[in-house]
Amino acid sequence: MRSHFIFAVLAVALLAAAPARAKDSGQKFKTVEPKHFDRAEGVELSTDFNDYLYAELRNQLQKTKLFAQVIGEGEVVDDADATASVVVSGTLTEYKKGSVAKAVLIGYGAGSRSLKAQVNVTRRSDQKNLATLEVHVRASPRWTEKVLAQEAARELAKQIKNSLQHESAS
């Protein structure tokens, strides 16, 4: 009976320690520097949208646990860490503001807002392109630009994480 108790305690201790080790090993890059996105001609969003997207992208990249540190735009990185650091830049290529009337009357995604962006992830040291992504986000036309930026940043971070993990596996 006593040996079963000791075995159970050891098993619980090992299971509790396993996620902690998995989180530490998940960090692949030292730093990531997201930049404010450019806008293609014809993309009509408020001037605050880029700031919302930048702030939320920093937050979402930190949540991926793929990067030890998310640094601000233009911050300096040690030369030793430059090979394990990436820069995220992009362009907002298309924005459609949608229609609340269509969304209410028709439903099923009709009248949705649409935002498209082209994103580049490059290594800081040699500017090697690690990933080029086309991101398309659809949202309710009733959402504010701030919520649209949150959704776009969430999708961007998810796709960046997936592409960098796939890059390292190959």
C-alpha cells in the first residue's frame, strides 16, 4: 500500500514538471520586433488603426511563447542575439468596411468587414526571409476598428507561429 502511494506521488510530480519543461523548450527565438504596417493605396482605415494593430500584435506575439522577448520598433539587439531574432513587417493590402444592413438582413457572413495583409518575417542578422504570409481576416461590420485590430493580430500571430515552427521542422 505504501509503495503505491509513493508511486502516485512521483507520477504526479513528474506530470507537474513536464509542462514547465515544455514551455521553456518552446522558445525558439530571442527577440521579435514587430513594425508598424504600411498601407497600400486605397486602404481607408483611421490613423489609429495602425497603432491598435501594432500594440495588439506585440501582445499576441508574446502569447505564442515562441519568443523570449518582444521588443519595440527600432530597439537595438545584441549582435550575439541577432541570429536568433526576427523582424515582422507588412502591408495592409485591402480593406472593405462591410455593410451593417446586409449583415442584419441577410446574415451568414454577408456584409462582413474584410482586411488583407501581406506579412514578411525576416531574420535580423542577415535579413533572410523566413516566411511570407497572406493574411485575410473577416469580421462583423459592427465591430470597432480596435476589435478588428485585435482579431487581425490574433490571426497574424497564429500564422507566424505556425510558419516558424514549420520552418524549423523542415
